[in-house]
Amino acid sequence: MCEFQESWGGNHEQTVRLLARQGVAYLGADPIRVVDEEMRDVPRDGASMGEVIMRGNNVMAGYYDDPDATDRAFRGGWFHSGDLAVWHPDGYIELRDRAKDIIISGGENISTIEVEQAVASHPAVLECAVVAMPHEQWGERPKAFVVLKPGATVDPAEIIEHVKTRLAKFKAPDVVDIVGSLPKTSTGKIQKYVLREQVWAGRETRIN
């Protein structure tokens, strides 16, 4: 939960940004951690990304009748969520991506959520989704699918330049597709796997 702190109440923009974090565990739950591949806690600097892990009596005992999946999910005695996050100095975590959605471009990790937030901050953008697309030199690069607000028009290049003013330039999408809608589940969740299948169609592997 993202427990509100009185010290956050000064600046509205800052307060909203802090409240958008995922926060800390409930008092009745074991602490959550953000760890690297060796199960070591990442620095609490708000920048180093790792996987969110957890344990306690509010975490499932395992997958029904599937000991192999349970062993994989609970390696090291902690449940591995598959969520990637940063850990802030105040102990709050902030989710950045799902491990399966992260874009690895030239050895650098790019959070699709971070890029999506930058794209969505453009005044003409209603919603967007970012996925990895193949790239011969860098392996993968971000591609954004964008739905515009009713009546809005914008050149895709303008959106790319907009993102570069908010993030490191290498994180900006190489391509922006303006689309009428995004594929979603019945509950409104964007189906990124559908977009990935479109982008990687015709390739035998998604490791470039």
C-alpha cells in the first residue's frame, strides 16, 4: 500500500507522483524486498531496478499440483512476483515493469511503463502501449502504439521528441504508430502480447 506521509503535502505535482508508487507492505505482512539476480537487495536509490519478492502468511503456499512451478516461483524461500521495481530511500517501492515486458536495447534495460508515462504526458495522447520491436544493431528498441484524444492530431515525430525531453534519448521509441484502439481484455487491460505478436511476426525467435 502507498501510505500517505504528511511531509508529502506541500507540492501537488510531487504529492501525486509519490502517491502513484506502490509503497510498502501492510503491518500484518512480512516486508517486501527488491532484489537483483543473486537475491541481493538493490540500492535504495530510486533508480536501481530489481524484482519484487515477498513471503509470509498472506502469500500462497504454492501452485496446486505443480511442484516444479512452485519451486521456480519460490526459489530462495521467497515468492518471485515477476514485477520489476526500484526501491526508494524512504523504503517505498515503485513498479517499473513486468520482467517479460522489459526492453533490452544494446545491453540497457528500458522500462515500458516509464516510456508509456512519458508518451501519455503529451497533450494529444489518450492512451498508449509500448513493446519491444526487433532491431538489427541494438537487438530491441521501443515501439509505441498510440490512441489520440478525440479531435486531436499530432505527427509521430513530435511524440518521439516529446519523450526525449522527459527521458534519456535512448529510451525514446524509434517508431510511433497512431492507431484507433488498443487490444484489451474484457476488464480493459491492454493485451501487450497481441502487439508483440504483430511486431515480431514472421520471426522464429524473439531473441535478436
